[in-house]
Amino acid sequence: MCEFSEKNLYLSDDDLIFKVDEEKDRCGFVDKDGEWLIQPKFANGRDFHEGLAAMAEGTDYPYPKWGFINTLGRWVIGPKFDGAGDFHEGLAWIEKDWWSNPRYGFIDENGEEVIDAKFDRIVEDYSNGYAKVIYKDDLRYVDRQGNIYDSMPRESGFGN
């Protein structure tokens, strides 16, 4: 079981360094001195972005389920996705049906699926209000409301 420190409450995304404990084959987060702040109990994970880190729990083969933890190491969005990315502009990509028909969508910080998992792949996370996706085998852009565009609207500044 992880031991939490109140000092974790005040950490920024940059204060927590992702690390793998090779002996345990688990990952967690250390401080700049290498001291464990979030114990290595996760099967896989990503760095913190916007105060949350995508982490995988369990040993389900071939992949465990993914969710999001806060800087205390506590689940904020429980592990229920087949894959998960980083939060950018308040949204993170999630993967569903990895083993049969993988599809990607986006959730908000509450874990609500705000853009249905219907994309073939995520190419780039949200930036300037748009994400770059593969949809029906073609490169597309999706805004934060889920509207899909063949090309980038000029006013966005995306990719400039």
C-alpha cells in the first residue's frame, strides 16, 4: 500500500519524476533526490499533465486497465480504459476495445467521455482547441465539442 505525504499536495507536475522500480517491475514517482513520493505499484504510466497522470493498474494480459491519479497517488478517474493519454486543454484521449476494434475518444477531468470513442487513432493532443486524429482512415481535426474537420480552420493557429 502506498504511503502518502502531505507534501505531495503542493507538488507541481514538474516536481514528480516518473520512475520504474526494475526489481518490482512497477512504476511510480520520485522527487529530485530519488525518494519515492508515489510508491511503485502501477503496471505502466505516463508523466503528470494538468495535475493528473495516466496510470495502468493490474496484470490483465495483454494490457492492464488505465485511469488517472492525482499528485497524492489516488485514483481520480478509476482504471477502466484500455489506454489513456495526457491531459491537454482539459481533455485526454482514451482507448476502448483494444482487443477487437480499437477506438479512441476524449474524456474531461471528471472522467466523462465528452467526445465519443470513434477515431481510428490520435495523432496529436489538443493544442489551440483542436486535436489531430485519424477518422475513417483519413487525417482529420476535431474541436473540443467533437466537430470533425477535413482541414484546420485558419483562425485556430494549430500547427503554425
